[in-house]
Amino acid sequence: MIVEGILQNSSGFHIRPAQLFVEKANQFKASVTVRAGTGAAADGKSILGLMTLGLEFGARVVIETSGEDETAAAQSLLALMNSKFGEE
């Protein structure tokens, strides 16, 4: 499943949001890939991978999930991102 959103937290995808994203992603069996609007991709279950994308406020983010619980994973991760990772 593929879902897309805009990174809305003012500080971007720094270590705390990346950690929260990875913790949530690891609750699912599905594989998770995160793509930046530039096309660069990273494993959504890797903090280091996510940090290398350099996603900042306003960035277009594509979340791709594949596997047994892909729909639940995609929806949950998008909801987390849309919640601004609880920062605001």
C-alpha cells in the first residue's frame, strides 16, 4: 500500500520523530519504505536510514508498505506523521 503526506512538524524529521516512526513501524510485520519527494528511499524500520533522507518541514513523504498487515501499517504511520509526532 502507498500513502502520501506532508511533513507538518516544524522541526522536521529529526531523531525523536524518526525514533517514534521506527517504533510504530516495528509493531507491524509489513515491510516499510519511506521515500522523500526527491525519490530517495530508506527502510522505515531504520532510524539511521530515515535520518539520511534529511526530511524537513513541508517535505512530501511517501510511505510504502508491503506484507500481511500493510494497510494497518500504512494508515498508522501516516496518522503518526499527521499528528506532528506529538510535538505541537
